[in-house]
Amino acid sequence: MELRIGLGEDRHRLDEPGTGPLRIGGIDVPHGRGLIGHSDADVLLHAVTDALLGAAGLEDIGEIFPNTDGENRGRDSRHFLRHAYELVRAEGFELVNLDCVVSAQRPKLAPHKDSMRRVIAETLEVPAGRVGLKAKTGEGVGPVGREEAIDARCVALVRHETDADH
């Protein structure tokens, strides 16, 4: 059995007050500001998507779903994640687990973690126990701490049942 890891990161700027929705982990989180992006700007799902693609040695999210393609404007990032995992599985890999971190000064994300984990697990059709998620603040430092952006990171572990050269 071959094990591989992939790392995904994403950051999106917060829009002006009165915008929204704030979509993180496939759910709308109550907040007075949304994230700026070509799609729905879901930083967590983008990081998970890139982590899975990286573990399988595939192109990244920007190459598969370019922001120059009008079809991706406003698109639900669950579509990106679902399609990316189909590509990963087509290469013979299966998800072992994900470990993710979302950093936002505000809103507090801890009350929404279980819902986000469930959405990710349902999208990937895996048990929710395979999805780890932590919520952090910026401690008042940097773009996250100044409430200019929200960041997400994810590590994906995948396995391949053969010893093929992947």
C-alpha cells in the first residue's frame, strides 16, 4: 500500500460590511461580510480540494477550475471538491483522512465546525470521522488578525492499494 500526503492552502480577502454570504466549509456562516473571489470564495473547500489534488500529484484547483472561465463565477465550491475527488479516485487513491485549520478573527467558527465537517464528509462520501477541523483566530496579528482576510490550510492523507508509480 502506498500512502501520500497533500497540502492545500487558501486565503480570500473579506469584502466590505453588508456583503455576503460568508461561505466556509460549504455552509453560510452568519457574519456581516463575505469573502471576495471568483467562485463562492470558500477558503476551506479550496484548501481541501488542493490538498487532495496534491496528494495524487494532479494539477491544482486554479488549473482545473480557472478564474478566467465564466462557468466558475459564483460556483459552489462543493462542485470543485466533488470533481477533484473523482479525479483523485480515478488515479486509484482513496482518502484516509483530512486535517484542516481555518483562521478567522471574526466570526467565531467553533460553533460551526461540526456542520462544516459533515458537509465535507458528505461531499466526499466518507465518514465524518475522517475530517479533522480546527478554528483559530489571528490573535490580532496580520491580515487575519486585522480582519482583512480568512485563511485555510488542509493536509490530506490518501492511500493507493498497489505499488504503481504514482
